[in-house]
Amino acid sequence: MDKLFLNELRSCKEEIDRAVQNDSFLSEIVPNDCTELIPSYLRAFQQFSNGGKRIRAYLVRLGYEMTAGAPDPRILLPALSYEVFQSSILIHDDIIDESDTRRGMPAMHVTLGDGQTGRSKAICIGDIGLFAAIDLVARADFDPQLVLRAVRHQVKVFEYTGAGEIKDIELAELDRAWEDRILRMYMLKTSWYTIIGPLQLGAILAGADEAFLSRIEQIGLAMGIAFQIMDDVIGIFGKSDVIGKSNLSDMQEGKQTVLTAHFMENATRAQAEEFRRYYGVRESGAEALAAVQALLRAAGSYDYAMNLCRDYAERAGAGIAELPVEEKYRQILRSFLDYLCSRSV
């Protein structure tokens, strides 16, 4: 696999990691009086924010650089805002999914207490993080009109992400969901949050026009769907120590994905009945997961999902080829596509 994207990502990750681990991190994201009121909780948020690949922060920087044509240290705060945003979303997501681990560590609601007390505190900390993420963009040292555009953009992405999460919850309540509804949820929850949002945020602060932002959106829609399809495959077929959380959670939750949509469309009645005995059942364990994996492979759903991931990656690749930026940035985006569709399961 081409290492260009990973090499570029590594340099940004080191910078963001230093910023998060710095003693001034908390005072950067929230007022000093807030850090004095709830210091232990915000320290827990800081610890929770350690780790992660920092992909979204890097994409903010990439969006800026491929628009402006050169790096700028002022982009650090907006890039950091996406990591604060992600931490906040993950805190809420773990509560929704009833997942007790994240990145191989206790989830925030587990760290902050038992039962409803821990969940309630974690929700509040997640809420604070969301507002802090917007504030980081608002305080960026760019032209005020560009900053205003960036803030409004960030709010839109937050709203899309929330709408996508609601769609995800609604789909999980269904016995069966069709692929078009699942792909719509992917666009809202993943394409905008993971790809389009950060790339456009950087581009906006570099003064990008609407035509350029539209190109990013079309590329990002396809890239985000490819990313989510692979993420869902890994969620069932990956190992816990690799993905940083239980590989049982998607099965126990009954998560609706292109894997499950294809399976329910193509499985025999006997296969579907066996599948329902395990999928969406909180008590399902390792043996149930092995059975689910075997069923998805037997129905061709694993191969279908992998091929669909590659199809969307090819659509994104065609858009990248026509993107009016320096070739080095197109190469980085192509390398990113390679990374998205080559992650280990």
C-alpha cells in the first residue's frame, strides 16, 4: 500500500497529540473558570482525547493546504476542533451503543461513575466538548468573514452528524433495512463528519469558492461511503485489539449495514432465521459472532460489501483526478483512498 497518506498523517498526528497532551489544552478549549469548577471531569476528557488516528484533523489541514497551496500554522486550532468534536461525539456514541470501551480504554461514562450517574456526567462533558469545538474555529486567526463561514459550516456538519445518528438508531429498530436508506445514513453520519466536513473547513479558511467546495463534497460523499462500508465490515470481521472496542458490539446492537441489507435480500429462510437468533441480541457472544460471520460469507454479503467499497472508492478517484489542485495533493487523496479500502479485518 502506498504510504504517502500515512506519512503525511503521522506528522499531523504528532502535532495534534502534543497539543492535546499540553498542559494548556483545557484552557484552550474552555474558559479557565470552567476548568476550576469541574477539573477532574475535563481532565478525563483530555485523557479520553488522547489516541486515535487524527484523520479528521489532518484532513482540515489538507483542505487548507490544497486550496492555499502552502501550509499555515494558524490551521492548528481548527484542526484541533475536529478532534474535540470527535471525542464529544464518541462519548455520546458509546452511551447510545452501550459500549463500555473505546480505543482499548474505558468509555467516558464508565470512567465518570456507575450506571446513570456516569452516563449523565459523560453526556454533559460531551456537550461541553461540542461547544468548545465550535469556539476553537471561532477563535481561529483568519479573516473574520472566512471564520464566520467556517463556524456556520461547522454547525451544519454537527447537525448532519446528529441527524445521521438518529437515522442509525431508527434503522437499528427495524427487522430489515433497505440499502438505499443505509447509504443515506452513511452520507449524513460518515461522509460529512469524516471527509467532507474537515476538508471543506480547511478549504473555507483558505478562501475556497463554492464550485471548489462542491467538488470536495462529491468526492467526499463517495469516500465517506467507502470508509463506512469498510468500517462496518471491520466491526463484524475485525479483532477487538485492532479496532479498539468489542467486536461483538455491532452484532449485539443489531446495526443495520450494507452487509445486513444484502444478507436479508439474498439469504435462504433458514439462514435468515439463524441470523436473527444472534444478530441484535445483547447476550450474543463469541460463538454467535463466528456463526454470523459464516452466514454473511455464505450469502456473499462479505464479498458484496467489499466490492461496493471499491466501487465508491473508484468514483471518488475519478473526482480526485479532476480536482484543480497541485498533483501532490491529488496523490495524497489517492493514497487516502488506498488506505480506506485496505484496512485490515
